[in-house]
Amino acid sequence: MSTPSPLHQRLSKRLRRELEDYFETRGVAKVFNAPIDVILAQHDVVLPEFVIVAVPSEIAHGTIEGVPLLVAEVISPESRAQDQSIKMRRYSDLGIPHSWVVDPDARTIECRRLERGAYRVVAEPTVPETLRHPDWPDLSIDLAALWS
């Protein structure tokens, strides 16, 4: 795969700041970004764009070992099919409670919550809307600013 585009990198950097501002300043969880291995099971290691870890004991030396609270993918043209289907199925099969798909081209963030073994979309804002997540009511991400 080619390296991430400048837009992908800008979105990733800005989104990380927003996630850190929410999760870390409240002491809810720690935010990590790629590349970092997330070891979900003996033969299941994934590398999401972002990993939000709420259980400190899951943070090991150089890896995340266990099921994180949230994973997010910023998709690129080469990884679109894998990020939107294969990885999401894997994440749901392994019990990750939340997954997000950030689409730079569509200018959307699709927030999914694991319910009865499958992901259900709980928020899907588009620029210029603001992301508000039902599980984190104080989380507010201005998509217009994210994409500016």
C-alpha cells in the first residue's frame, strides 16, 4: 500500500487531538495511533488507525493486548474494501465494542456500536455537521473544522 495522503494524515492528526481531548483529559481511556499492534487473540493481531484503551492492564510494552474500547480506521482508496468490511467483521467477531470508519472522500465518520454480535451504526455525521455520540454525550467533533 502507498503511504497515506496529506488529507489522510491531516484528518488523522486532527482526529487524534479531538479523541485525546475527550478521552484522556477525562481519564476515561488512552488514545494510540498507528502503527501499534493490537493483540486480540493468539492469532489475531490488527493495526487500526486509532485504538482507544479503557483498561490500563491492556497496555503492554509496545502493544495493546486485549479488547480495546474503540478502534477507528481512516480509509484510503487502496484499503476501502478491507477497512469497511473485512476489518469491521473481524473487530465485531472479536468483541470490540465500538468501531469508527472515517471516510476522507465522503467527509463522514461512521460510528458503530457492537450489539448482539454485529455492528449497528449509531452516528454518521457528514461535513458540516458535528459528531455527537450517544455513548459519550459530551464528545463533540466539528467535522467542518476536522476537514478544513
